[in-house]
Amino acid sequence: MSFRKEIKLKLSQKKLPEFIELIYNKGATELYPKRKISSLYFDNIMKQSHHDSEEGTIPRKKIRIRSYPNEIKRKYLFEKKYSSAEGRFKKSKKISNNYYKQIINNGYFDKMYGILKPILHVEYSREYFLYNNFRITVDQNIKYKVFNKKIVKYDLNPIIEIKFNKKLNEDNIINLFTNKLTRFSKYSNAVNALKL
């Protein structure tokens, strides 16, 4: 099991070109082509995963199905994101279309949260960069949508995520870019924005 650390920054749209120029000047390179991401989040009737995220409770986890809508043959990844005192890690496995439909229709049982149902979609475009031993992602055009409804909200502010091995010095990484950190969860922000 490989733990990692994450630093999140929320920028204004007008500050993004300055940030991209900064990381290129520092020697960052593009890691993957830009792509669209869609995540369908699950939670129980009490929205416990959301509340744990808001409170910073550990251990906690988020459960979602991730896909890439612009791929010719769409595939689904069932993911569990864990947060603990040691750091964060993610388990991800490809699932069949039939299993995807089964979870959508019947829900999913989780040992921590009980019966989970699909709550909402989060969609955005992501750019990937590599700098030294850590990865930087830039998420833009973030859209929140209630599952099976036409209720939609948009977040125009880009989210920067800096992901690195927990052995690296977090303070040095922070000082490379900014001293302004943001606790940000797309799922929890979506729940709040959609007033669920």
C-alpha cells in the first residue's frame, strides 16, 4: 500500500496562466494529454462521507466510479479514496458495464458507511504535469450535477493538486509555489453547492 500526500490550491481563472508559466519556468513537463474526467460519487442516506470530509475526520473514504467521457470505448473504474493519519491512498479497479448498472440500480454496501447510493456527478477537464518527484494536476471547467436530475452548478475557479510521496518535505513543496493552502473536496463542494 503506497501512501501519498496532497496539497490543494484554489486559484482564480485569471491567475491560472501565471501559475502554468511558473511551473514551466521551474522545469515542469506535460505528463499526459489533457482529458475530461467524470466521477459519480456514492454516499449513504446521512451523507456521512461528505460530513467526514467536511470535518476532516480520519479515517474516512470516498467511493466513486470514474470514467473518461471522450474515450472511444468508455470504461468504468470503481475507486475508493482513503484518508488516514499516515496519508492518502486509492484503490481502483476496472468494472464491467453490467456491474456498473448493478451498482447504479441497487447501490453498494460498504463496511464503514453501509448502503451507498449514487448522489452526484463531478465533471472537469484535467491537465497533468510532472516536476521533480511529484505530480501537478490542473482541473478546470468543473461541473456538479445531481444524479438523475437536471440540477447543475458550475465552479469557474481552477483547482491545483500537488501529489507527492510522503517522504518528501511538504514545506519545501509549498514554498515552491505558494503559501496559500486550501482544504478542498470536489465531492463535498458539490454537495454544498447543490444544497443536497
